[in-house]
Amino acid sequence: MASRRVTLLAGRVLLVSVLALPRVVWAEPSAAQKETARNLMAEGRELREQRDLPGALARFQAAHAIMGVPTTGFELARAQADLKLLVEARTTIRQILATPAQAGEPEPFQEARSKAEALDAELEPRIASLHFVLHGAEPGKLVRLTVDGEVVAPAAVDMPFRLNPGEHKIEASAAHASAANSVTVAEHDTIDVVLDFEPDAKPPARTPSDAPSEADDGPPPLLYVAGGVAAAGLVVGTITGVMAGSKKHAAQAGCRDQQCPPSTWADLDSAHSLATVSTVGFIVAGVSIGVGVGSWLFSSSKPSPASIRAHVSVSHGVSSLDLTGSF
């Protein structure tokens, strides 16, 4: 039992000792990395003297990524400020000042911290601000506002938005409306950005007069019925007509000098009946086509399907054919 307690105590002491080690031990650059960083710093200063500010910024960024010490951080912040990246420069300075000073750290580190504080005080008033003025947006209905694509927190829309000097694009959207504006702001400036919301394009609302009619919905139902009847009439008329011709031709083969013996009478009667049926079929087809066309042309009157009635009757006698219909 006693040995177990000693083991646990020793483990706790070891853990506390490990956690108490300075963080730099875990991120200590190698000799090669330090040499690379020193060379990058020298190149950065030379490019800055040549006014190649983007090139200098790239070298200082790389050096600071390797070392992460106050000296590299200050040079990076200074390069950012030279390019009017004031917001980014203050962010870098905040990181430098947030790193606690280590006992016995080199004097250049202490000087870099002091220079960073002075630069921070210089940059703070140079940062520009925007104040958003929303016209046409219902209170509390703002959905999204962006500055150069960066979303502004809804709670901060009514507050001054601090940013780098230069040209900026602002876009906003609310319920069924949107707005956009572009502004150019100088250092130290605070300007109002007016956003006039305009309704988004959308289809006009339907009115009672725009309500779809039967004509808008397609052909009236009666047209389909009439079309079916017409097709059936054409089929019946064609088939019976061919059959009537065949019967008549067979009967005429047995007639002499327009005299037909009793043996041909059956064919003659069949030919006459089939011809009558054929005629009726074609008439029904024609009437149905007329009904269908009429229903299409006069469908604007919107008759209900239940009120539509069509009646066709055909009667024939020995020498006459009667057709009656009502619609």
C-alpha cells in the first residue's frame, strides 16, 4: 500500500514538472530553421528599402512563422502597416503583447515589445470605420450583411465597423429585399454607408381576372369525346364502304342487261345496307369533328362538362336518309 502511494506521488511530481516547463521548449526551432529565419529577415529589410513592400511582407511572414518571437512579430506588423493593412498589423501586435516576457530573454525582444506598443498606439486612430444606414428594411428583418464577403454579426450591424482604408463592397439582404453599395474610405475616416433595399424580382401576384380558365388548362373534355367518336365513325364508314362495294360487285356479276335474278338479291340488299351504314359512319364522323371544333372555339364561355349534351340520330328509308342532332 505504501509503495503504491509513493508511486502516485512521484507521478504527480513528474506531471507538475512537465507542465511547468516553458512552452518555447516544445517549439524550439532547429539551427537550420533559425538560420533560415535570419536570412529571411535580412531579405525582408532589403526589399523594404527597395520599396518592394509585398516582397518584404512575404519574407517577414515566413520568418515569424518559423520563430514566433517579438522581433519577427514586430517586423511583420510594420510591413503590414506599410501596406495599409492596419487591422492585420494590430492583430499581429496583440499576439506579440499577449506573449509574456520570459526571464532573461534577449534585449532585442524587449525593444521589439516597446516598438510594438508604440506602433499600436499610432495605428489605432488610423483605422477607418463604417456606419451602416439601412433604408427600406423592416426593423429586425435583416438577414445578412457582408463587407468584402465577410459576414458582419447581426448584433454588430448598428455599430461602427472598423476596417482598413481603401475601397470596400457592402451587400445586405432582408426578407424579399436586398441592397448593395461600394465606398472608398480614407485613414481616420468614419463614414455612413447608405443601403437602399429594393424588393427582389418575383412573379406578380395573381388576380381574380388571371385565374386559369378551362381554355388555359388545355382543350375542353368534349373535344376528346368528339375526336373519339369521329375516329370510330371514320373506321366504320371505311370498312363498311369497302364491304358494300365488294357485295355490289359480286351481285352485278350475275346481272344481265340490268336485270338481276333472285340469286343476286341477297348481295344487293347487303350492299345497300352496308352502304347505308358506311354513309352514316362518315356523317357521324363529320358531325363529331364539327362538335369538337365548336367546343374548342367556344370554350371561352366556360360551360361546365355536366351541361354539355350532344345527340345525333340517323334514320334511313328506301330512298331517303334523315340526320338530326342537338348540342
